[in-house]
Amino acid sequence: MVLRPLAAIRLSMPVVLNADLFQWRTAERVMPVIWNPLLQSCEELACDACGAGGFEFSLEVGGREEAPDRGMSLRCGDCGATADTR
Ligand SMILES: [Zn+2]
């Protein structure tokens, strides 16, 4: 038995976007927090190192301040733990 899609739905709906600014000395990062009314929850953030989604992260300070992340990277639990052991 093969299941085939019968229809596709494209939704356009408003979401709530909040941008929070985190700063440590000269490093800074704007973190977007998006409330999705369809899911009735916030959307997950992606780890800068591995791309994994989640709600618990650490911010790693370092790197170039001219870089897109302005010297502050978002790390998931696994990548943050790896960075701590370096
Ligand atoms: Zn990660």
C-alpha cells in the first residue's frame, strides 16, 4: 500500500517576533524569539555549531567581533560541553 498526498496547504499567519539583545563586553548577539500561534509555543533556536534545535543553550564568547555573530555564538548542550573541555 502506497500513501500519496491528496493536498497541500500553505498558511500565511502572523507570528510574534521578539528580539533580545545579549551583551558581554564588546561582544553582542541579537536572539530572535518567535511565538508560533499554530504550534502554541515558541520556535526552537538553532545551534551555531551543529544546527540542532532546542530551547536550552549557552552563549560562547569569542571569535571576531566583525563576524555575523558579533563574537558571541549560540551552543547547544552537546557543543557547549565540548567547548568547555577544550
Ligand atoms: Zn550544537
